[in-house]
Amino acid sequence: LLRHPESVPCMILMGHHCQMNGSTKLALAEYMRAYKAMPDEPLINLLIAVGYLSHVTSRRCTDRHKTACRAFAFLFHYAKLRQWSQ
């Protein structure tokens, strides 16, 4: 990230690293940086949704309803990008 701070794959990998270490807020921050660079990428939307859902289940989440709504907003945006129909 120091050499290529705008590299989206590096942002995603850093988000994965933070998520695996239990830092969901840092992971979400990295995923959001990637989202700002590529908002129409389905994978990034899915990662953000899963990150928010992971944060909802932690004890550190202060506003579970708002966070869950954000998770489902990104999940439905992912479904829209993947042209999911029901």
C-alpha cells in the first residue's frame, strides 16, 4: 500500500487481513476505500455487506439496527449488480 496507495486489490487484501485479525472496523474502512474507487464492483459490495453483518454480531457494535440496515443495503446493491431477480 505504501508504493501503490490506490491499488484496489491491495485494499481488499488489507481488509481481509484486518477481518481475519478481528478488526472489523478497520476492515470496513479498507473495503470502503476500495468501494470509493470501484463502486460498481459486486465483490466489494458483498465484502462490505459481510463486514457489516460481522460487526453487528460483535459486542462492540453500538447501533445494531443502523448497521444491519447498511449491511442489507450493500447486499441488495450486490444483488442488483449481479442482476439477481426474485
